[in-house]
Amino acid sequence: IPGGLPAVPKDAWFEVAAGEVLIGVCQDAAKNDVLILACHNPYQSQEVTLRLKGAKKAECYDRAKGAWKPLTLANGQARVTVEDYAVELVRMARD
């Protein structure tokens, strides 16, 4: 983690199980949780695995189509490719 940035709290509703990313957290107008993921390495894309506690549905924003696309949730986990040149948006409906 770059100096001065806090780690994800142990009791957070999400966890990075694989990969190294910077994360922003917000909610959309419908109160769905949204994670904003960015690579810490500007020269290499990454496969990131997220553990999402209580997630009923997860989606990733497709920049090319300008629309949300479903992410597969398996055992409360979702995989996302985080490009080296962009941020990825992941939103989910939780219990």
C-alpha cells in the first residue's frame, strides 16, 4: 500500500483475496455498493479476486458498451481484470 493510505479494515464487507489494487468505495443512487479499483502498477494489468460478504448480485462496468455486465459470484467471490491504464467499477446488491 502506498505510504499514507490505510489498509482495508478487517471487518469490511469486501476483501481482496488476490491481486494488489487501490480501492475507493461509494454507493449509487439505488444504494448499491460500488467499488472503484485501480492498479498500483501502471504498467501491468491484474486479475483481482474479491470476497464480497453478503453479495446477492455483482456487476462490472463495461466501458466499451457503456453498460453494466454481470459478474459471476462463486462462493461469495468475484474475479475482475483491472487494466493498467484505467479504473474498474464493480457494483453489488448486498443483504
